[in-house]
Amino acid sequence: MILSATDLGFSYAGRAMPVFSGTGLDVAAGEVVCVLGPNGVGKSTLLRCLAGLAAPSAGTVRLEGQPIASLSRAAIARLLALVPQSYETVFAFSVRTVVEMGRAPHLGLLDAPGEEAARMTRDALATLGIAHLIDAAYSEISGGERQLVQIARVLVQAPKLMILDEPTAHLDFANQARFLALVRRLAASGLAVIFTTHAPDHALALADRTLVMSPGHPPELGATGEILTEAVLSRAYGVPIRLIRAGGHVACVAEIETG
């Protein structure tokens, strides 16, 4: 397994109720796992624990069998990359520089990115359809473009596991479709992927397994097509949800009265 989490829990000091508890998750090479649930249920916190950026209150996270707490940040970065919901910088970096930073875990302390990093950067930006932004200021491009730049940075980083926190949140419809197709290609090449989303349709289209986090209920993990039932989704989101199947595809519809 690339990543394994056992009986994971997280609590904030002074709060009686944990954010989540009893969460188990493992991810193999080439597998896509979705974490699904409403706002405030702890999805982003869980990802931070899996990435070693937050210490869980209970349980253990292992990368390739080693406790993540025992690894250096450089060692973690060679295995795992996290793309947060937003990434801001106070420096006027170009898109080229932001993406080339992905090579940092593979360089020596005083090394600078060379021609290989430059080539990988051009290729990654072209793959994501944003090659024209290479010399643009990162601080001056749109939120959706920044998200694509961060995904390009991960491609240059070349980890074994990519963790993405709501990667389609700032993307328009066409770029969402391109992103889903890209993840399929990356998984087919052996990359493991964990992503969160508010769109059950994306989980159904992409994920091999899905972890559902519902308020007041233990997390549930299973094969996506089996676990994402109308009952489970309705409980997670607190509204009636219906699954519509047509032409081999499944779509989710929230049945909310408009008055």
C-alpha cells in the first residue's frame, strides 16, 4: 500500500466532540479514492492528517509502511503531494517558478531547477491546457487557473500519491471534465489519488472507492458503486437524494422543495 490509515481520529483542544474518529483508509498504486461529505464534516482536516500536516488525536498514518510522523518533510514530499483548496503567495512568482517548485524534493539543498525541471514544467502546463500562462504572474491569474497550476506543480513533483482537496471547486465545466479525464490517465499510469468533492457525480464517474463522512455517523468506506446509495447520500447531506441511471451513467439529484 502507498498509504494506510488505521483508526484515525482528530479532536480540537477544548471541544467535547471529535471532528472525526475511527477512520480507516488505505490506498494502493493506481487507485482513486474519493472522500465525500457536507461542509464542516472534517474532509479537509482528514486530508491534512493523511498528508502529515496535522497530527491526529488517535490512530496512525503510514506511507509505504513507515509511520508518516517519523519521516522528514522532504521524504514525505517525494512520496506524496497535496493540492489544497487554495494556495496564495505574497511573492510575485511566475507560473513557471511555481510549477518548477515541484521539483524541490528531488534537488539538493543548494541545487536550482535545471533543464529537466524546465521540460517537465512545459509538459505539465501543456497537459493541462495552460501552456500560455507559463510567464504570467501567479498572483494575477484566476482561481481556476491557479488550481490548474497547482496540479501542474504536482505533476512535476512526480509523487506516488496525489491528495486533492476539492480540486474542481474553482474549475468551469469544461476544465472539470478535463481534470476528471486527467486523473483517469494518471491512475492508469500507477499514481494513487485521494480527492474530496461536493459532487457525488464525480465520485461515481471516477473513484474506485469512496469514504462517506456523515454528521453524527461513523465514516463508511466501500466500492463507490455500492456505497453511494440514495439512503447513504441522503443521510450525509440531510436532503432527499435520488440516483438517476441512463446510458451507463449515474447522476445525483437533490429533491428539494422550492416552495
